[in-house]
Amino acid sequence: MRAVFDRVSSIIEDAKHKIAHTINNTMVQSYWSIGKEIIEEEQMGQ
């Protein structure tokens, strides 16, 4: 029974790491896009 618990715990931990990685990538992409929009808007106004 302990082996099953350990495998399930491992699956959950792996999922948590994947979720965190996906969220971090999405945040970086979002911030990059926001910065790009701001720069493009500033350049059009000059």
C-alpha cells in the first residue's frame, strides 16, 4: 500500500511542477506581449 501512496504522491508532485512551469511561461509571454504593445504605441506617437 505504501508503494501505491508513493507513486500517487509522485504523480501529484509532477503535476504541480508542470502546472507551475506552464503558469510561469504564460506569465512571461503575457508580460512580453504587454511590453511589445506599449513600445509599439510609444513609437507610433513619436
